[in-house]
Amino acid sequence: MAGAIIENMSTRKLCIVGGILLVFQVIAFLVGGLIANMPEQSNDYRVVVFGAAGVGKSSLVLRFVRGTFRETYIPTIEDTYRQVISCDKSICTLQITDTTGSHQFPAMQRLSISKGHAFILVYSVTSRQSMEDLHPIFDEICQIKGDIQKIPIMLVGNKSDDAQRELDASEGQALASKWKCAFMETSAKMNYNVQELFQELLNLEQRRTISLQVDGKKSKQQKKKDKLQGKCSVIPTTAVPYMSVKCIDVRKNHHKTKWLMPWGPNHCKKLKDFDEAVSRQIEANDIVFAVHIPLPSKEMSPWFQFMLFIMQLDIAFKMDNDLRILCCVFQLLWEPSEPPVSLLLQRKMQRSPWMCRWPITVESEGRHYDCDFLPFMEIGSVAHKYYLINIRLPVNDRKGINVGIGEIKDIRLVGIHQNGGFTKVWFAMKTFLTPSILIIMVWYWRRITLMTRAPVLLEKVIFALGISMTFINIPVEWFSIGFDWTWMLLFGDIRQGIFYAMLLSFWIIFCGEHMMDQNERNRLSGYWKQVGPIAVGSFCLFIFDMCERGVQLKNPFYSIWTTEVGTELAMAFIIVAGICLCLYFLFLCFMVFQVFRNISGKQSSLPAMSKARRLHYEGLIFRFKFLMLITLACAAMTVIFFIVSQVTEGHWKWGDITIQVNSAFFTGIYGMWNLYVFALMFLYAPSHKNYGEDQSNAGRSCSSPPPSPTWTGPRSDKEVPQQGQAWGGEQGTHESLWLETSPASRAPRPWCIHRAATASRTFVTLYYGVVIPGGRAVYIVLHVKPCWKGTEVAKSDPTSA
């Protein structure tokens, strides 16, 4: 490869370039992280209830929200309840999170603390250990929230009606004084101090006035805030739980579309539970589970980009249950307030036995299964403000549909969408980076076209990598704000697949082209063994994506994972792609090992080389090591940030500074790979400048040969010998002579033309040969500068000289 800029850069200049790239990377990281200091504009007030298992947390919440009390104990993983309350003379939503009493979910516990505005710590007056279990939870709140002086915290002693006390009120009051929080004893069973508990907790809030009594309509300012809900949050995605409402549809013709609203002026007739349905003799076919998206007083926005829903069924265990097949009928309506544009779909979901786990014992009767979430729906755009979902579970004894599946208590949905604030940051980065990469691509290709040779393979691959990066950068997502483009998720997957396939191919070719003694270079066909697994793996992932998101363009409820055949097919594609990735990794490691072994051999012979040849190899070696270090750092950061985003709960906090890790992950890694491609084209662009000896010999004529030039002729690994020096070859002994005449005065015609590259400039080499009796051949070699077009001279017979 012709001399790249980095070959002639000093260590100081390289450090400057590396420092600039590092600064830009830090900026890209902080764009998504430190911007989280902006307050999240949310109209929810989140209360989190903590406590050991069996202290009555769920009973307190259910008594407050629904006015009911549950006699049997049912373990809770995490439930969320909502109630409309009054906030600063307007309406807001009180969100109560009933957490698990188990220590098996520390990540969920930390996430609940990070998002909570107020906390209720519950212990049972009949268990001293339950009070001890609150100490690590309180310490966790202090660690995550920092200063808790302005955070409402209530210490609650539940089951105060029980005569078998182990703790009296004075002990609870003493602990509350130590923690500097409020204290109250309650009884969920007797409905004692339950309403007062939540009102007192809200009274502790100092930042705004909150009341359980809804007094007054929304102000215009509050309505405006509701419309902006979620548009200014910089967290990448938000998960919103939805509880379905059981509606009654007693029509005989259920196949005719009728939309049932869970709330509002035209709300449906509701059921509290299935016990009421049994007492009123309402059949299962007459029950519809209705979900309105979003929650009351909220609106969806095109800035949310996509919606992904998963479904969870609350099924009571019975010994004769058969949880194999569940048949659902889904109805989706956009904009309930507008003329109905509906989509009626039906599907069967094959449910494997291991998807729900619970000890099969008589004691477990009535408790809920621990079931996995089911994929429910995915939409690639959010073009409407409101969505209505109706879910039916038809029962047919003759066909065996939904028979023996157990007693379904509730259907829950969890909706995940991208936040509007993060979308704006993401679009801004794409808009800024697109012209940056385009400019460096134009500059890079112009430098190549100025050369008197054709582009080599590595230069072409770097340019192709820049094209794939530009393909990702082009901010076509701006059009999704005004158009209902449901294919944007699939299009984004294809763009990322092309870039990563090109990146993996570049690493292979980059290593192969740095094999300094390799004869078969500059040919793509020489890398078919290494590039083949990349093509096969990429094709498998593309087919898998088309089978999933491609079908979802017509049927948003479709998921390849809901059938046994689809699951096996999806796993087959993923396994083949994984095998190809492993093969690629082995090939890459082997090639890197070969390159470093080759480098070690060359480094030992560098002192014996001529200066120009030594500079050439030193540049290749340093350039390879420099880029390998950057590549390793980029790959390591990608893996590290992926692991961190899975382990941590969304943000890190140091004092008053908050960094949203997930935002930093997306923006930082995206910016990092853009800088990586930018650095590749900048550092590997061919150099047209004269350095060192070339500048000192500026007064030479075109016929003056440079000292000890390097040539890449028929013996590309050899150096042009000095005048009069004899050397051996395949056809005998050869001798090199310098000819001091100019090209214009040459009488003999050249018979072999080749371009040779030195560390300082590019030369055109003309070989003149005459046959000498005795089998010896004398080559007269003339080196000229690019000022003379050697390619215009035709080939002739060497004997004509």
C-alpha cells in the first residue's frame, strides 16, 4: 500500500490524533449520560412498598386500592397499582409498586428504589425478624438516593390486630426516630389506618402538594404537560405495566366486531373477578379483557418510535391443569375517538410445559403459577395517540380449545417504547455525524484517485466500511415523525447487519494484507474461507429477522417464538449464526497470530535494511499495532457497556451528578464506531507529500535515481540492487546498472514497465534488458518521478536493444 499518513507521522502527532479521538469519544458518551441531569417530566408519583415475605404488603395495597382483603397468602414478585390523585390543584397518578419479599431479585429492588419518590417499609408486629430485614433495605435506599431528608419514608407495623405480638409500638417508634422517618401501625385485615397511612405519606412530600382527594379539573398547563409526557425523558426506553379490565359482552354474535372500552364515558360493564362471573352465570366466552393505551391523562407520540408488548397471565394452580395450548383472539384499534380502523387477528400460541413452574402439590392449590412472559405485540411506529386492545379467550369443549388451562385471574401487559427525549438526542447525533463521515469519505477517495495506481483491496474495503457507516447514519428516522412507517425497525436491523458484516470482513482483510511475505495479496478471492462464515451467519440472521419482524408488518401480534416449529426454526438460525461467529473468531485469531509472528521476524532484520526499506516496514508494523490496539479497545468497550447495561439498573449517581448508563451505552458506542471509521480513513489515506530525503533532493533531475529504492516487481520481496551489484535469481545471475541519460534521449525501447513505491514517493520503473552470451542478462534500471508518464511507452522485444 502506498505510504499512508500514519507512516510519516511523528509520535507527537499520533498522540495528538489519539487525544482528539478520545475527547470526541468522551463527548459521545456524556451526550447520552450526563444529559440525564435534566429533570424527567413525569406526572406519576411513585410509591414503593418494601418488606419481608408475609408481612402483609400486598394486603395493605389491595385494601387501599380496591378495598378488599385477601385471606390466603400468595407470593408476589412485583405488582403495580395506579390511582388518580390530586397534585398541585391538578390531577396526577399515584403509582404503588408492591415489591417481592424474596431476596432473589436484588436488581428489581434497586431499580424500584431508583425510580421511587416515596417509600413504605412494612414489618409485622408478630415477627421481630421482619423488622431486622428492613435494615439492609433502608441502607440500600440511602446509598442509591443519597440525601433522604426530603424523601418521604414511612415505617409501618402491620397486623396490629394480632394478639401474638413480638414487637410493641415503642420499638417501632424508636427505629423510626433513628432513621428520621415517620411511623404508624396498621391492620389491613381490620382496615385500620390504611387510608391514613397513604395520606400521611403524601403529606410528607415537600416538593409539591399531593392529596388523595381529586379536587378540580386539569389546568391548561397540566394538559400541556400531559401531552409532553415522555417526550423529554432521556432514558432510552420506558416500560409501562397495564392491567386489563374484565368487560362483559353478552351478545350472541361474538364474531361481529364490538369495541369495549375499559374506562371513559363509554366504558364497558365490568367484572371485579371471576367469582362474580360465576355468581352471575356469565360464561367465559362473554368476558373480554380490555386494555387502553396509554394510561388515563396520557397520550402516545410519534417520538416514541416503536411499541413492544409482552403478556403475563395470572393463573391459579390446580392439580388437573393442562398448560399446553392457549388460543387467544386479539383486536387492536387505533384512535378509539376517530372512525374505527381495526385489525382483527387470531392465533394459537403453543405453550410448552416448562413455561410455567410451580410445585405440583395439594398445598399449592389456588396459588399463582410462576410463568414466563409471552410475546404479545410489536409495532414499528407510534402514529396514533391512543390504542385499544380487546383480548378474548374463547372456550370450546368439543374442539378442546382453552379447556383445562386453569383459572385465569388476570391478564397483564407490559408496554415498552422509546422515550421522546432520547429519540431527539439520537436523531441529533445522526444528523451531525452523517456529513462528517461523508466529508471524510470524499476526501479519502479523492486522495486515492490522485495516485498513479489503481486502488488496492484494503483501500476499497475501508471505503466500503465508510459507505456502510453512512448507511446507518443517514437520519431517515426524521420522516417517521410524520409518516406511519411500520418497517423502520426492520430497516434499522438490516442497516446494522450490513455494517457489522462489513466490519468483520474488514478485520479479516486488514490482517491478511499485513502479511508482509504473503504472495497472494490484493485479491478478495484469497479470503473466501474467512469471509464465507460472515456471509452465511449474516444471511441466517437476516432470514430470522424477516420471519419475525417481516411478518409483523402485516400482523403485529405475530411472534416466531409462539409455536414449536417457529421456535425450533429460530433456534436453528441462531445456532448456525453462532457457529459461523465462532469459526470467524478462530480464523481471525489465527491470522492475528500469523501477522504478529511475521512482524517479529521482520523486526529482527530491520537494522540490516536500507533506510527507505526500513522506514517502510516500520510504518507497516506501527500502523498495524496502532489500529489493532484501537480495534481491541472498541470491541472491549462494546462488550463492557453491554454487560453493564444488563447488570445495572439504568443510572449511576455520584453526589448531584447522575449518569444514565443505558443512554450512554447507545450514544457512546454509536459515536465510538463512527470515530473508528473516521480514524481509519484519515490514517490510511495515501500520502502525496514529500518527506525526508525527497525534500533534500528536490533539485535532482527526473533521471536522477533515488538512493536504494524499493521495488515491487516480479520479486516483490527484494530490493533494487546498487550499481554494479550482482545478484542471483531464477534465470541466472543478474546485474543492475544505472543509466544517467534522460527518458527523451533513450534509443532502446522498454520491454517491461512497473510502478514501484518507496517510503518517500512513487516511481515508475522501466526495465531494459539485453542478452549477453553465456546466459547472463544485464538489466539497466531507470527510475523516474511521476512527472514522466511511463505507462505511455509500449512493450517491445528485449533483444531489440
